[in-house]
Amino acid sequence: MATDKKDIRALTKEQLRDFFVTQGDKAFRGNQVYEWLWQKSAHTFEDMTNVSKETRQMLEDNFVINHIQVDTMQRSSDGTVKNAVRLHDGLIVESVLIPTKTRTTACVSSQVGCSLDCRFCATARLKRMRNLNPDEIYDQVVAIDNESKLYFNRPLSNIVFMGMGEPLMNYNNVIKAIDKITSSEGLGMSPKRITVSTSGVPKMIKKMADDEVKFNLAVSLHSAIDEVRTTIMPFNETFPLKDLKESLEYWYAKTKRKISYEYVVWKGINDTQKDIDAFVKFCKYVPCKVNIIEYNPIDDGEFQQATNEALENYIASLEKNRIVVNVRRSRGKDIDAACGQLANKS
Ligand code: SAH
């Protein structure tokens, strides 16, 4: 629905308080409405039951609440839930709820499509259509928190920015969303339970370090050899490993927090001892842990999961060098909800 009215959630609390004062009301009314918008995640002005009818009408006349809508929800046989989320302009993004015995993790999107061009990722084929606003990111988290309570009787415990998009190419909005998620006026979650994953944008990694962010950093590395990485992640030409390394050293010096590397091993691409040695060397630059991710096929077989033997070789070399390594099995594959499969298919 096209409208000229302003999205009320683009206002800060201060701006909302000022607005009420200009309307001849009390600034305090701004606090009340702010609480409805964020903590209580109201979808309409009608929901704001402790606000007078006249005030609700006045808000209706001036603003809209561009709340996301969960268009379709799919449940995987392994418990994973995927939401296709409709934005106010009709575009769709996807977010995923991943339950384990002890945790519920929300995997959220930061862009419609993606700015980058990783050749093995379904989202990259969509191209970037636009950045998500802070409230659109926040709403995805709230929707998954509600589903977690409904299906698993517990609130959301962790958030990963590993859905569609490159979070560091929409940095300001991602930061604003995380501020709301961690604020007592929002969801009050600890930043320690949030991980932002990047394909590796050195300038922005340094900026995050300068901004003293309190969440965790994951880097989708996939190769520590420039020629190989550029073949599978062409933007590596612009942001080569030397710059990435330098930015990660900067991050660690400032934050003293370990980095996670995401790594897929493909047949004939990065499965030789030379690839392994380069990765082990890269892992020694700053304290880190490694997540080996299972490849989720997205196409005609150009990329194929490496053999178990190749994986074992990676694990053995990493462990020999005392680098912590986890192998992540895919979740939600049957509903195209696994890493790299988010492409608005439905
Ligand atoms: N752009 C950010 C956030 C997306 S996270 C980033 O790249 O980190 C999505 C994760 O899934 C990344 O680690 C990405 O490299 C990985 N991935 C992409 N396509 C995949 C596929 N087909 N199978 C397995 N992992 C994939």
C-alpha cells in the first residue's frame, strides 16, 4: 500500500517525545508509544490500548507502522522453521529459526538480495535490491522469538546475521537494529549472543572495532589463497586476503574477541593439502575458531561437497595446530532454509 505518511519507527524516542509536545500533548506520551512500538512490537495504532482513541487517530493520520508480515512459514522435519517475510513495499526476505536441544537461534537477513557475488550462494543470484531498515531487521527477530515461544516453549537465545545479504554493506541499519535488540527498551538480549557474519569487508571490520561493538564476528573465509578465493568470491579481488588479515588483527587488538571462520570444503576447489596449509596459517594470525559448514547444493553441480577424507584432513591439520574446529551439519535443507539456500523460492 503506497502512502506518503512517515514510518513512525524511523523516529528516535527523543523525536517522538518532541512530536507529542508540538501536538500540545505531554512528552511522556512519546515514551508510552515508543514502548508499544518496540518492546510490545505493536502492529497497529489500534493495539495501543492505554493511549486515548483521539491520540491513536492522530497518530494514524500522521504515520504508518511498516511492520513486516510473515507471509509463509515452513517447518522442516528437523524442527527448523523458515519465514518468508513480506516488507511494506512488497519485497520478500527470509529468516530462519534453528532449534537445538539447548538453544534457539534466529538467522536473520540484512538486505533484500545481496551486494556480493559469491558463486556458491543462492542469495547472490538475486542481486541487491535494497537494504533493510532497522525495524525490518528487528521485526524478523521478534517474529522468531514469538515462534520459539510458541513451538519450543522458550524465548530465542541467539541471533546470527547469516540470512540474506551482507550485513557490513548495510552497517548503520544493522547496528541500529542490534542496539534495539540489546536495549532494555527492546528485547534486552545480550550482545554476546549475537554474531554478525561477513564475507570480509576490511574497512568495515575496522570500523566495527573502532565502534567497540560488543557482538561476535564471523568471517566466511572458504579459502586462504587469493587466486582460489577470487574464483569463488570475486569481490576478493577488491578486498584481498592481505587487507582482510590486517583488519582482523586490528579487530582482535581492539576487542580481544576471537573470530569465527566459516568454511566450506568443495571437491576440486579447496580440498588439497596446499589449501589446508594456507588455512592453518591464516588461522594463526588471530585467535579464532573454525566452523566447517556442509555445502548445500544450489545448482547444476558446479560446486560439490568434498569427500569425507578431505574434511578429515582439514580437521586433523587444524586440531594438530590446536585450532578449535566444529563441523556444522545442515539444518532445514528440505525447506531450502540451510546456509546459502535463501532465495525466495516460494
Ligand atoms: N554475507 C554474509 C552473511 C551471509 S552468511 C557472509 O557471507 O558471511 C551465509 C553463510 O553461508 C556464509 O558463511 C556463506 O559463505 C555460506 N554459504 C553460502 N552459500 C552456501 C551454500 N550453498 N552452502 C553452504 N554454505 C553457504
